[in-house]
Amino acid sequence: MNKVVARFTDGRMVKGTTADFFPNKDLFHVSVEGAPAEAKPLEINTKELKALFFVKEFAGDSQHDECNEFDSSHPPVGRQIRVVFEDGEVLLGTTTGYQPGRPGFFIVPADAGSNIERCYIVAAATREVSFL
């Protein structure tokens, strides 16, 4: 099971676990964090998302300041990329799978101390994607 935070283009956010997310599928399911054990998983349409964040912990570290800078002591794997979302949020990271025209792609955040392990970006929710 993967711990995820689903962020929708309309601003909603869902935290939970998933075992059936695949980038080439439109639908996946999230067992919502804190929901009763008998609750059915929430069905999510990837096309409604801004991004799906695969996280270490749901709470994160409130003391950690996210930075959009690469750590020179940890050489990145993949190509450095800058993503500007339609809502203005900017995310820097590395990717091995970005190709224009695809519905989405994975990145690993530049911040080595981030709670985010990797992130699936929905291309339709971006304003600009550029290699650094």
C-alpha cells in the first residue's frame, strides 16, 4: 500500500492509501485516512487531479521548510525539471519519464528532506514544464 495525498484541480485534498494507481489508468481507489474500517475506498478519476503525492507520512514535518533547490551533495537521478501548475504553485525535481503530449509524469522533488517521495503530475493541470 502506498501512502498518498491526492490534490484536485478544484482545491480538494484526500489523504489515504492506494494499491491500484497506474499512470495509464483513468481510475484508482484510495482508502481514506481516518475513515471507518468498513468504509468503501474512494474512487478517483486521475483527470480531476492536479497531482498525486506519494508521501512518507500523512502529517509530514511541520518544522521542515520545503525548498525548491537541488542539494549539490546528492546528485539527482534523471533530468532536472521545473513544473508550474495552473494555480501558480512551482515544483522542482527530477524526472526520467517526462514527454510532452503524455497525460502525466512522475517527478522526485529537489528537496531531499521532503516528505514527498515522488509525485505524479497531471499534465493538464500544468501551465509550464521546462527542463533546467
